[in-house]
Amino acid sequence: MHWKLFADLAEVAGTREVDVEADVATVGEALDALVERYPAFDDRIFDDGAVRGDVNVLRNGESVHAAEGLDTPVEAGDELALFPPVSGG
């Protein structure tokens, strides 16, 4: 699964884009595979096992919150994106 990473997630991974090879059927499974590869993401993305409310997950440019959430199906060739909260002044 191809992921685009933004803000501090890209810094932690050392890249803005990453391919994670995993046999997944849903966005949630793809996200779990990403966190397995980058364990430092866990606290940044999840709160008590659920995706933090200030984290945006997109599939092919569309928020999964508007679809089926983490149960949104994924297919080969899909592009996933992860946006952590960003603050500034």
C-alpha cells in the first residue's frame, strides 16, 4: 500500500512517501501495517486503540471518515495519506 506522510510523521519515517507491503483489505489494516513498520507512529496516531480525532486518514484523496472509517475497503493501487494535527502561529 502506498502512503503519503505529512508533518512530523514524514520526519519520523525519513520520507514523505512509503510503500508498505502487506496483504490488507481495509484502511485500518493498512494503517496497522504502517504502524508495525514505524512503531513511533503509534502514540501519534492512536488514542486508546482508536485513531485520534485530530488525525486525518485519506484514501485516494477522500477522507475515510466520510466513507466507512477504518473499515473502508482498499484495493491495489490505492493511495493512502496520513495527516497528523499541525499547529503553528
